[in-house]
Amino acid sequence: MRGINPFRKNDGKWLEDLLEVTHRAYLDKGIAKIEKVAPPIKWIGGEGKSKGIVALRNPFLDYIGTTRGRMICMEAKSTETESLRLLADGGVTKRQWEALVNWERAGAMCGLVWGFMGSRELKFLAMQTMKDRLADGSQTMKWAMAEDIAQGEGFVLNDWLLNMRDAYNYPGIEKIELRAS
């Protein structure tokens, strides 16, 4: 991943930028429509004079979308270490985990894209992988446990929707290819 400044604070922006390129390619090829969900805000002030904005708790996961008639809910996490905590602040919070579980129960395909700043790649965590880890009594995912994400063509470095397809055995999602539509 070019352009990652190792001295920059890990705010996840580099991960969002990579995902935006992939999501644009999904849309351009008619594969999926996936968007970043901005947290809701509340204006504070009165009579047309705003004194500030307060970000409210986001009721959604980081990304939502659809592919071939099926909803997609995806959380994205960027870490500075090769571990990711489950059910903990600084990782997948309890609220985020409950949202993943509830959306999956309602029929959505859910998962997590994980970016480790120390590498030049992203990985995918399927819901079942995280559930198995929690069932084993551990709340920590290690980088080596996550699935590799296939590289698409052109500017698509991380074709994570293929991982989602395989996790749910969902047909009709193909690798992004640079061919005429």
C-alpha cells in the first residue's frame, strides 16, 4: 500500500481509501453497491445559530450494501498490531458484534475487513471464524487466522467480496475483471 505514512496516527483513513476504490469497481461492474455509513450528527444551537455538531452513535456497521439481491454488512478495522480484540474497545466492540450477529440472523452476509498497518495487505474475517474463536474462549484474533483477500485487476487491490461469497456459499459474485461490460 503506497502512501501509508508510518508516522501518521491510525485513524483508519488509509483503509477507507482502499475500500472506496474496490467499492467503486464493484459498482462500475454491476457486481454490488456498497457505501460507507457516516455516523448521524446532531446540530447544537438555536434559532439558526449553530454552536456545534455532536456525532451520535452509529446504529449501523461501517459499510452496508447489496449484491445480487442480498444485503451486505461489513465492519472495517485498522490496527497497528497483528491482533484484533473481539468484544472490546479498540477492536470489535460489543455493540458492533451484536450488530453483525443481528444483521446476519436477519439474512445479511456479514464480515470484517482488517487492515494491519505493518503489512501491505488486508485480510478478511468471516463471521464463523470469529464465532469459533469466541466459542473457544478467546477474544483475540491473530493476523495469521484471518483469510487472505484475492487481488482484483487494475486498481482493485482487495477483492474482499469473494471472501464473503465463499463464507456464505452465495453464487453469482465473480472476481472483478477488466473486460467490457
